[in-house]
Amino acid sequence: MKTSRPVRRALLVVHVAASACWLGLTLGLLALGVTAGTTGSAVTVEASVRTMKLFADWLLIPVGLLTFLSGLVLSLGTPWGLARHRWVYTKFWLTLATLTATVLALRPGVNAAVSAVAAGGPLPDAGDVLFGPVVSLSAYVFMTVISVLKPWGLTRRGRRLRTAARGERPGAGRAPRATAGPGRAGDSVPDRTSEGVTVTE
């Protein structure tokens, strides 16, 4: 699946904006979690965990899904591919794992904290509101770094596709052909049909 340049640019803008929003939301959750876990005020604790619940219920999942889907379409619609480069493949699975952890671990932990505080009790465990944001933030920073540096080279599939693309270039591996020209009949003239061909991954 290949996309036009305007479509690729639009997808890139959407993906970068959604990723930045996801990172910002996680920073906000971490700040609220630290506040809830360190303050001595019951009112502040309740306000912090309720705000975390608002973020987790209404913002994290849509923004995370938008980041994941825009990145998936962007990789499939550009020469980078989904499984050609190790950094793209790693980022795909890490994004999927982080999104799953948000649904199955972060939100339940925040909801449990809200229920306990709303019932008049203390915050049951600061880890419920800190562990998820810390892990998510670490993953997002790591994904940002590899998106900029693009390390580790090609996957096995990427190397195979590159080799196949090079082998299919016009004139690749073709023996010189005999041509009848101004010189003697049967003079060998190199085939230059493959010159100037550029293969992009």
C-alpha cells in the first residue's frame, strides 16, 4: 500500500501531534500521581485521583488509539514498511503493549484509587497511581529516541526485500551483448540500461 506525498505528510502531522499529546497526558498523570502520593491533604488527594480518572477515561485511550493507528498506516504507506526496519518493528510492538497496559493496568489502578478515596479512606497504594505513568513515560521517551536515531538497521525481511529489489534492476547480471555498429561486427558493447537506477527502501 503506497500513499501520495500529501497524504503521507498529513498522516505524519497527525501521528506526531497524537504522540506529543500522549506524552503530555502521561506527564500530567505522573505529576498528579506524585501529588496524590506525597501530599497530606485528603482534599488534594481526592482532587488529584479524580483528575487522573478523567484523563484515563476520556483522553488516554482515544489519543493512544490515534497514535497507534496513524503510525500503522504511516508505516504501511511509506517505503519504511512495518517489518523492514528494526526500529519501526520495535516501536509498533511497544506502542501496542503500552496501549494494552493502559487499558488493563493503568485505568483499573486509577479507578481503585478513586473508589477508595471517595469512600473516605486514604489512598490505598501510591503505586496504583504511579507505576503506570512511570512505565508509560519511559516507553514513550524510548520510542521518541529511536524515532529520531532510527537504529539497528534492517530486519531479516528488510534485507531479503532489498536483495530482491537489487536483483530485479534492469540489466542486472546481464552479459555484454554483441552489436553491429560502426566498428567490426560482433564487437562487444556494455549494456548500460541499468545505469542511473536508484533503489529506495
